[in-house]
Amino acid sequence: MSILGSPDAKPQERALPLLRSNLQFNRGTPTPDGVPTWTIVDPIRNRYFQIEWPIYQMIQRWNAGTIEKLHAVMVRETTCRTTVEDVEDSLCK
């Protein structure tokens, strides 16, 4: 049994919010630096969001379920070197 604050204690995992099934992801034009982009179409709010490759890779792995698991999957499956803080920051945008 771990005591909170002890070196072997695992931080509580934080659940990712659900993504709405009606969001559409369309491949966009690359940035001037050649970075691939995608456009998220939100038909309910009638809004469009342009995202770059790292965020798209996170969304593709959203079913990991928690911030911590998503970070682990990103490190394991992609060349994108994100931190847990990067995942947290993406939730605030």
C-alpha cells in the first residue's frame, strides 16, 4: 500500500473529456515550414479549428482515456516528444 507523498505513490490519473462524435477532421494545407495540418469542423457551434500534427496525433489516441495514458501512448507510438504538460495544455485550447 502506498502512502500519498511517498516516492512509490502513483499520481491519480485524470480522465480525458469525451470527444463529440459529430466533429469532422479534414486534412489541411501544410504550414510554410511544411508541418501537416488538419481542420476540425464543429457543425454544432459552426466553428473551425486548425491543428498541427502533434495535436492530431493526440486526438487519434484519445481513447487512451486519461492524460497520463495518452502521454505514454504518444511517447511509445509516435516521434512526437510530448510531455504530460503538453497534453494538459491541449485541453485548455
